Amino acid sequence: MGYQEVYEGWKSDPEGFWMQAAETIDWDRKPSKALFEKGNDLYEWFADGLTNTCWNAVDRHVEAGRGGQVAIIHDSPITGTLHKITYSELRNRVARLAGALRAKGVDKGDRVIIYMPMVPEALEAMLACSRLGAIHSVVFGGFAANELAVRIDDAKPKAIIAASCGLEPGRVVHYKPLLDGAIELATHKPDFTVIFQREQEVAKLNDGYDFDWHGFQYGVEPADCVPVEGNHPAYILYTSGTTGAPKGVIRHTGGHLVALNWSMKNIYNVDPGDTFWAASDVGWVVGHSYICYAPLIHGNTTIVFEGKPVGTPDAGTFWRVISEHNVRSFFTAPTAFRAVKRDDPKGEYVGKYDISCLRAIYLAGERADPDTIEWAQKVTGKPIYDHWWQTETGWTIAGMPAGIEALPVKIGSPSVPMPGYDVQILDEAGHPMPAGELGAIAVKLPLPPGTLPTLWNAEDRFRKSYLSHFPGYYETGDAGMIDEDGYLYIMARTDDVINVAGHRLSTGGMEEVLAAHPDVAECAVIGVTDQLKGQLPMGFVCLTTGVNRPHDEIVKECVKLVRDKIGPVAAFKLCAVVDRLPKTRSGKILRATMVKIADSEEFKLPATIDDPAILDEIKVALQELGYAKG
Ligand code: COA
Ligand code: AMP
């Protein structure tokens, strides 16, 4: 069957399509049907089934006689270590950890925050939670204490599992002080923490509150898998929205298992036993879906890579890992290839390794620019498949169905919608647009299994953010078009979300931080184009009347404030003091116009602009920051 047939097959019988896909999952009680309509545009999948994520990701492979297969390879060029864990070992480790968590009172439905770097223990912590039916929420290590505190207050975890440190090139990230700071800042206080002590830094533990990862597992009864309902939340993952308050995306157990398992063969074209590698971080959705869950559910070997595309030790790292571990499908972000290309434009490192094991490379997380795709294709000789998805969906909305049919690649397009997604381009009033015309990208409800059913403790926000603008549709927040062959093109975000090195960040959140500076009266943060990271945040601050301290001092404080409050991952380094911000007569800041000036793009002077002369002042400030030079 080709793609068209599979897609049409889904469209004509979605229920049958997903019930068949659900056959590949082990259920303690099979679901009576796939889709459950909750009314009011809310949907759930496989709600009355009973299953367990950890069973499907670990135990069932051991039971099927594959316990000796490597489940996780930890390849860490930062520490110079390599470590392999078989499915049998993984089961024992996870069952013990789950048993220790249970002995401390963690049960089904309890939340557990995980704050860990790229070590296998991060996956084990996730799996131990799902073994118990506890709901994990992984927080990316590059976030500051304040961001962690916000998530603690929203998720109200019973426990936090963390590592003593993370390792960035040339820098140890001291997790424990960040964790202590976050618990101090948060109103909600978890009952206890579990700290995985790394040899690079041993953290001080507080007696009776911080438990050592190994010590607290001593002598415990290993825990069996707890069957949970198909609509039981497997995890909460916070992602950036338009404000500083992150959105808690919920993933339900049943749909997550079914959709991820389906994606491994049909999209990534791997079979059980193959090695699959997603070079991302467990703190992001790619890490949840494609470092941890999908490869394990599907019985693949997954790689936990603790390194960077360049500098650990060189631009050949990717090719070394692919060759050494026999990687079949490789997934990374375009920014990583831009970094490799910058260091090795001719792809000389590729020639040093045998990468014949590799079938295809998958890119996502941000727009894949044609230059990068063409370069990667040229130096590797492999197909490069762009695919488009979001934290909210948890798996591909549009991509190349390589395991069904390798369709022609159109550079600049992430290809075609996956079964489950009826993708449409709408105008402002919600009318479908003809082929080739730009509009808001929306998905007709219901969204498929594996996608978010709602936001944690925030159903109103869920409706407002995604459902209310286009009734009957999920609003993706991206703008784009579909061509006459049904290929999708993603052009830009329609909100204040920017994408920095494949990381999703909120300019609104940064504005909230800057506005809290005592000398700042007003501010705007925009995303400007960057050759390496795709976009970079840039701040403009207007000072409170009477403040006459040196501007560079204030700029430094603003940069530090964003790093301290949001984290180094925000990469907020560009900032200028200006007298005024360009606005419409009704007082709306003209951020989009500022972006166009920064990127030296043509723009129409907004008819409603209050004082066009301010744009000249902004241009001068931009030029001082190295922008608006064209
Ligand atoms: N813990 C703590 N700090 C972290 C971190 C983590 N897990 N990840 C990144 N940071 C820090 C970095 O050390 C850097 O700090 P600095 O300002 O002190 O240098 C800052 O956050 C910005 O990091 P990043 O944007 O990653 O920039 P970089 O210059 O270190 O590296 C790339 C640039 C392109 C090599 C890197 O961004 C990369 O590998 N990108 C791939 C992204 C990816 O896989 N995204 C996942 C979505 S699919
Ligand atoms: P995240 O939730 O962090 O995965 O970010 C999702 C957003 O990243 C999407 O809404 C897009 O704006 C952007 N994005 C992800 N993948 C792609 C892609 N292949 N092409 C263009 N934009 C993408």
C-alpha cells in the first residue's frame, strides 16, 4: 500500500485504522473503541483500555526473549565514556528504582519532576514513573531555578529526581544548587528528592530530604508494572507559550503508546532490533518521544548522546556515533547541521567513517533551510527528510512516510500530512484557502492519538490557545501553505514564540523578565534571524524617566537577568536601550516591523503607525547590534 492509500484508508475509517494500530500494544484490558468524544471539542483515545507504558517499553521485550538486546547506549564524548544497557538490565534497574519510589510513597497519579542531563538514569527515572503510573515532568537542564520553580508550583510533584550536575563543554552545570534554589522559590514543597551523584561533581545531600539514587534503592522490593487507563496521563511536558507561564502539555498513556509505535516503522522506517538515534535532549519533546519512549516501545536500541554536534571533540562526532553504533535512522535539528557545516563545510569528516548503515536523516524542531538540507544531502549521500511537529502533538504532523513509501522530496517542505492529521490552511475568518496560498495552519478535530488532550490544570487556556480561534480545528500557531500536490510548507509562527537553536522560547516571557528590571519602563523582545541558531532573541528597553546610568551597564544587567531567570538556553545576549518603541496609534508595539528592519527585509509602513520617525531610531540601535545592515 502506498501513502495515498494509507492516508485515505485512515480518512475513511479512522476508528478502524487506530484500533488496528492498537493491536501492536500489550493491553491488560483491550480498549472497547479508539475515540472517546468528551463533548465541547475535547477528545480522548483508548480511554477504557488498561495498559502500562513501561511494560510496553521494557518488560514485554524481555518476556519475548530479547532481554539480551541492548536497549540504551550511553555515548558521552564529554566524559569520554561508553556504556550499554540491555533490556533485561533496564527492566531490573527500572523495577528497583520504581520500588524505591513506591517505598517513599510515590503512587499512581503522583507527579514527579525529573531534572537530569543526558544520562541513561534520566530515561530510567521516566520509565520508573510510568511503571508506577506516576506522572513525570522532565525539566530541561538549561533552564534556571526560577523556571524550575514555576513548574514545581504548577505540577506539585511529590518528589524530584535530579542529577548532581550536567556537563556543558568547559563548564559543569551545578544542578543541586539550582534545584535547592527552585524548591526555595516555589510555594509547593515536594516531599523528598533523589539525587544521582555523578563522579564529576558530588552534591551535598540534606539528611532526611535528599536521598542518594543508589542508597535509597538498597533492599527495596522491585515494583511490577501498574496497569493504568488509556486516558491516564503518562507525563506533563511544559512548553513556551505567549506568556512567561509555560503550558503543561499532557500526554495520555494509550494514544502515546499506539501513535509512537506506529511512527517508528511508518515514518522512521526501522524494525525492532535496529539502532535509532535522536540527537536531542530528554528535556524536549523529541527526547521524550524519540530518545526514550518510541524506540523502546518498538524494541529498538536508542542512543543517549551526551555531547554537541561540534567541539566534542570535533565536527565528526555525529558520523562517528552513527558508524560505531550502526545507526539506521538519525534525527537531529537543522541548527546542529549548520554548526557542523560551519566547522566542516566540505564534509571531510564524513569520509573518515563508514556510515553505510544509515538509511536516512530526519530533521525537525525548526525550519530546515534549503542550504542546510542540500549540504547534508551532498556530504552524506543520504535522503534528508524534514518533518514538522510540536510538543503538543508529540509526533509528526507532516513528514515523509518513509516506511510506507518514499515520496519525492521537495526541498523547503516537510512533505505530507500523516494519517490522523487533516491539515488545512485557513484565512483569518477560518475559511479554507486554495492551494499555494498562505494562511494559518490548522488541524481538523479530533487530533490523532498521542497528541495533547488538554493542558495540565488549564482547560480554559487550552481552549483559548488552540481551539477558540478556528472552531472545530486545532490551531497550530504556525503559518504556511499546501501546494497542489498536498505538500505542506511551514513559513512562520503566528504568535510570540521564537525558535533558538531548535529550542522553543517565548519572547513574551523574556519581556516579563526585562520589565521587572527596576530601571525599565517598557520593553520589547523580538526574534531576529541568525545564521547558526535560526533565530536569536533581541531586547529593546526604554528607561524610566530620570534614570541616567550608563546604558551598557543596564544592558549587561538585562542580559544577566534573563540568564538568571529563564536560563542560558534563552541565549539572550542582544539588547539595546532606546528612547521609544514603535507603536500603532492604539499602542500596540510593532514587533513584526522591527524584525523586518533587523533582517533587512522589505516592509510596508503600517498605516496605523503612530510616529514613523521612531523606526529610524530603532534602525540605528539595530545597526549597533550588527543588524539592519542590508
Ligand atoms: N544544561 C545547561 N546549559 C545548557 C544546556 C543544558 N542541557 N544546553 C544548552 N545549555 C547552555 C549552553 O551551554 C549555552 O550556554 P552559554 O551561553 O554559557 O554558552 C546556552 O545554553 C545556549 O546553548 P545553545 O543554544 O545550545 O548554544 P551553543 O552555542 O552551546 O550550541 C549548537 C549551539 C547549535 C551546537 C547547539 O544549540 C545544538 O546542538 N543544537 C541542537 C539543538 C537540538 O538538538 N534541539 C532539540 C530540538 S529537536
Ligand atoms: P517544539 O514544540 O519545541 O517542538 O516547537 C514546535 C515549533 O517548532 C513548531 O510549531 C514550528 O514553529 C517549529 N518547527 C518544528 N519543526 C519544524 C519544521 N520541520 N519546519 C518548520 N518549523 C518547525
